[in-house]
Amino acid sequence: MTVFNGMSGRTLILTAVFGLGLPLAGFTSPTVADEHRVTGEAPGAFVVEDGRVDPNTYEGYIAYTRVCMACHGPDGLGSSFAPSLIRAAERRGWADFAGTIAAGREVQPGQVMPSFADDPFVLANMENIFSYMRARGEGGLGRGRPKIIESMQEEAEAPQEEAEAPQEEAETDEAVHDEKADG
């Protein structure tokens, strides 16, 4: 028989958790709870700050709600006929997640996830959907439509504006050339 010196099991567990500095749900500091990052170039990278997300994770939300939500339920939580994609992203990893989207999968006899290999929108957003699912599962992203982190949105728009500028200049040059030819 084990004796805990008068401490209850619950007290002992709490003492061990706090003594080791392990976070306990609901007792983490606001700065830790409000900012989550899985960075890098690998699929599944995301940033969540104060309930706002990076642009790619936001695009994952948009793609998920457009294509996946009807079967997998709001926010990736699953439904009576399709499993939670949050858990799938956590357990299966990128390769299996992407393979299932592309090839489909028979979940149970008579219950099949279709292949999206012929859907360019889904294929272009698989990594974003994976990032959104990971952010929901491990990044502290709550339910509902997230907002984009403003500073990251500005960074994402800057390369687009630079790419559009030469084309606008070329169009202006063509118009001037056409006017000279007409006049």
C-alpha cells in the first residue's frame, strides 16, 4: 500500500504539475495562451495571435468551409457521418492527410470520402486546410471565422503589388504607343 503523507491524489497531481512547471489547462499565462506558432516551410505551419491567423491558415478556413464542412461539420469537429479532421491532422500527419484528400478513403462499408484529385481549388489549398486543422487542434484557435493578423496580411499583399506594378506600367506604355500610332 502506498502512503501519500496525508495528501489526496488530486493534491499530489496538482503539486507535481505546478512543481514541474507543466501547464495545466485553464492556468496558462495569457501570453502563452494567446500566441501559438508552428513555423517553417513544411505543410501545417501556422500562426495564431489573439484569435487571428496568418493568411495561409485563413485561406485554409475558407477552403474548409467551402468544401469540407458539409460532411466534417463546423470547424473540423466531425459529424455523425464524417470524422474530425482536427484529430486526423494530429494523428495522421501531412502525407496521409493529403493522400486521403487526393485519393479518397472508405471510412466504413458504405461510408466513403470522395477523391478530390480533380478539384484544382482543393488541391491548391490542401496545405492551407492542413494548417487550419492544426491551428484548431493545437494552436488555440477557437471556433468561427478567424481574422487575419494585419501585419502578416500586409506582408502577403506587398509581393502581389510589386508583381502587378510592372504589368500596369507595360499596359500604360502600350496605351501611349497606341495613341502615338493613331495620332
